[in-house]
Amino acid sequence: MRFHQAVAFLEVDHLLELCRATDDLGFDGIFVSDHICYPKDLQSPYPYSPYEDGSPAWAPESPWPDCWCLISAMAAVTERLTFTTGVYVAPARDLLSVAKQVGTAAVISGDRVRCGVGAGWCKEEFDLTGQEFGNRGARLDDMIPALRALWGGGWVEYHGSHYDVPPVMLRPSPSRPVPVYVGGNSRPAMRRAVQLGDGWMCADVRPPDEAMELLQTFTAELARAGRSEEGYPIYMTVAAPPEPDLIRRFEDAGVTDWICAPWMLAEQSSERAFSSTVADKVAAAERFADDVIAELR
């Protein structure tokens, strides 16, 4: 099992110090989430909302640093960690900008980037960036092979159903293929992960029994498509204390990468807000490394 520390919602000035500690403590990676902005007049319902009105589980003022700026900065202060976006809303951007930013971060990090993508849910973000919302899934299906082509190095081109790129030089280019993982629990997202992805990421946090049922649904999709679970990354976590026996259960069922946020255990603040010091967060990561990672290895 590989362990990735999620850093969504954290104070930006805490991120690099926590990242350095995460590298030193034996975690495998950092898990970075994405949003462009929080529209004041937000009408789109968040599909995993814990609230009856469908509002997101984070406050409007929560920080969402740009994934690729943050990953490049974290790569500069670490040596081992991988950096996974979970998920980057790629179809809310134009194809060439995505290819350029991800490819550059991959080069800067020494090929430690794993690009997790999803179709997105916030129509307002798409409207503000000028990208069509209604066909976002179909465009993402075309974007994934387009990205792989554009990261190929030298003169590259792509001609697909939604994107048509004449020969261009897009430098710098990664020295090896960037893994593209697909996030989402819907049937279309699972289909996309099986047919086009190098891995799958569960999109929300569920109680263990519900999470196991969802995992079994996905692994059945893999089997139907003739794809082996062996070597296929599956990212997941559950709404339960991170007990080693529980994590072993999911590892035995096919999960390869565990998303964790030990810093949340250090929080004493109210719902939707965080206030612990960076030292508190580092101490919580140390306890997780001692109690969970060391036990499972």
C-alpha cells in the first residue's frame, strides 16, 4: 500500500513545511485537489455534499492554490514524493494549457507527477473559463489521448473528435509518459477509467462497507473489460479511523494507494474551518507514520 497525504483546504503557508516532513516520514505522495474559484452565485449542486441544500463542504474562502504551481513548488523541496491531482478538472481548461502545465510540472519534478482528472461538476467554473459544460465528459474522453500525444516530444499533433492540433513543438516535454488516472464513482467515470485511464480514484469518502461495495463494482468493470487488477493503481480512503487491519482489508481487495489526511486529527476548530499550527500538522503526520505506515510495512 502506498500512502498519500491530502492537502486540500490547508493554509498555503503551511504546505511546503508539511510537504518536507511528509517526504522525510516515509509517505509515498501528496494528493492535491483542484478548483478555480468559488462563485458567489453558486447554483451547481455539489454531488457529494453532506448538506441538504447541496452546497460544498468547504467555505467560500478556503484556499485552492493552482495544482501545477503548487506541485512545482513542492517538488523543489522534496526528493521522493510523487504528486497526484485528485482530481484536476481538465475539461474546464483548454487542451494546450493543460498539456503545457502538466508537462512542465512533470519535468520540474523529475517525472513525479500523476495526473488525476475528472469531468467536474461546477458549471459556473466552465462558464467563466469559456469551456462548454454539457459535453465535458466527451471532451475529457478525447483529451486523455490528446494529452498523451502532446507530451510525446518533438513535433507532435493530434486529430480527434473534439480536439484538432496541427504539428506543434510543445517544450519542455516529459522524459517518460505521465500516468493519467480517472476519478469518479459514476458509471461513465468508471468506464473512462477502465477504457482510457492508467488508474482509478474513488471520488468521495464513504463508510467502509459502502466503500467496499463501490470498490467491488469498479473491479468488476475492470474484469469485464479484460484488464487485470495487477499493477493497476486504485486510490481510496474511507470514513473511519485509519486502523491497519481496515487498510489491509482494502489492500487485499485491490486498493493500492491510500489517501490520508492525518493533519485533520490535529484540528480543534469549527466545521468548514481549520486553525491548527503547522507544528501540530507535522506531529499528526508523524503519529500516522508511526502507527499506520510503519505497522503496514
